[in-house]
Amino acid sequence: MSADWGTPPWDTGAPRPGAALPARCDTAVIGAGLTGLSTAYHLARRGADVVLLEAARIGAGASGHTGAIALEGTSMGPLEQADDCLAVLARVVEDAGIDCDLRLNGCWELEHRPPASGATPLWRDGDGQLYVARTEPGGTVDVGALLRGLARAASDAGARIAEQSPVLPLAANAPLRLADGTTLTARHVVIATEALTRDLVRLGDVSVALTLALATEPLSELKLTALGLRERHPFYTADMPYLWGRLLADGRLVIGSALVFPDDGDVRRVSVGHPDAKVAFTRLETRLRGLHPALEGIGVSARWGGPVAFRRALAPIFAWHPDLPGVLVTGAYAGHGVALSVCLGTRAAEAIESGRALPDWGRL
């Protein structure tokens, strides 16, 4: 089933020529987002025979529909093996020679405060005002360029990437079965499909939703100055009502908020035209134009949604599946996966190639 999640304002690249699939490989990676591409790249660099299988095209899922704000650690904060995500992301971008406008100049954490609280507000937000409470480690990236660069680097290292190659649900001690009837036997399998992982394996406490975002028309330097965004800091609110945002290289402001949940647990059934999504977009646009006089009447150039998965405890999944030997499952990043995805791809490669133990927090 295809999903109508809208078109983000970046390009993840044209479909690649289909790779001829072997009957066997060392590791099969399912999902060509940031986690899957990073895993394939790092395994191939170590000399492993890697096949990456993507049901649609590179970046078609959560990675290509993110807001592309890079933050440290997980949604719970830094955890073991996920406490240097920004440094890992920067190192991978440098080592692979990826031109993706990575800017790690910090991320503003905003707070709502009543008017006349003494400090100078950044913007107004409904009946309250938004203030910069602190600057956290983080930044932004052109996620389309990052996906394209990782795909190129993985392919150059020897990984075989097969788009339009959906995989059927996994069974223990059995080859992978593809929708076209072919099979692939692998010593290890890495599942990197985020909100669509339930298509492949049984999971426990995981919820999925579509988080919404929009991009404005390009803002002039005068407006950027008035908004306090000349230094291009991304931002998110530390309290409710939640809001996050960032600038694109062409001056468009991206902001996001709201979650739309599927009735049946399949996030592909929640399109940007869903009635709940339409209401949420209307509210988000009204909220955007009320933040500052410089945004009054601003046009919207793109609207889209990104699938997210999360657990109640908020710790991501990063574990060997207890019922499927050799299958490593990743995901449930809770919208915090840009740097984390690339980092956990390196950790997955280490676990497979050197036997490094996985952290307890990621267990299924």
C-alpha cells in the first residue's frame, strides 16, 4: 500500500537502477532510510556482503519526511551507545564526502511564559509568549542530500541496493521472502523500517502516528532579522503546546506540530488529506502567522507528514529479536532520529561484525 504523506521541500534522488539480488549474503538490511543506509555503508566498508532492500524508494519513509533537525541522543536524552550521535553524524558526513549543508550551531529550546515576565520574548504564541530558554547541542541538515550521499557511499563500498523490493513478514530460521516470489538467505538481518516495522515482525508496546509540517515561502533577510533567525538556529518548545521549526537554505521556514493517529495502526492510511490532518494544518498555519508580524499573510509552499513510532517509555528499539535468531530490530525513535539513525547504523554494524553487545535500553 502506498502512502500519501505529501512532498517535503527536498529531493531524495531519482530511483536507482535495480541491483541484481544474490541468493545469499552476509547481511540483509530492510529499509533505505538513514538507519538502513548507515548500516549498509558501515558493514560494506568492513568488507561484508550487504544487500539493502527497500519497498519503495530511498527516503520514502520517516527519513525522507523528517524536519531534519539533528539533536543529541534519544528522546529520553543521551543513553549508552547513543550519547555521541552528533559527532558520529559529522564524522560520517566527512568520511563519506557528503555535501549536505550540515550545521551544528545549536538548537534553541523555547519556553512559554506569561506576558510581561521581564525578559524579551522571541515570538508570541496564542495567549503566551515564547522565550529562548537555552541552546542545546544540535543543528540542521539537508536530509535529501544526506540520504543521496549515504546511498552513494554504501553503493561505492560494495553494498547492493534494491528499491521496489518489499519484504514479506519474517519467519524464524527461514530465508527472507520478497513480494515478487524470490528469496534471500542472510546470516543477519537488520530491520530499519521505523513506523512500518509491524509489517515484518511482531512488536510489543509501539504506537505510530503522522506528524505534520509545512514550509513557508522564502523569507527576506529583513524578515529573518525581525524574527531573530539570522543565525539559522532550529528550535523546539520544551513545554506545551509543542512546536518545532528550522530554516531551509533558500530562506523558507519549516514548522511542525500535531500528531494524527491511524485508527487501525497502519500509518499509511493517514494521508495529508485526512480530515484530522486538514484541521491540524489549518491550526498550524494560523499559529504560524500569529507568531510575529513578519509572518502575517505569509504563503505556504509545502505541506507534508512524517511517520513516527514510539514506545510509552520513549526508549528506542535497538535489539536482537527474541524469536528470530540473527534479526536486529531498530526504530521507535519518537521523532528524534536524524543523528540517532546514523549513529545506530554504525552501532548495528559493530554488533554484527565484532559482536559488540547491544545496550539494555533498546530491548524488545
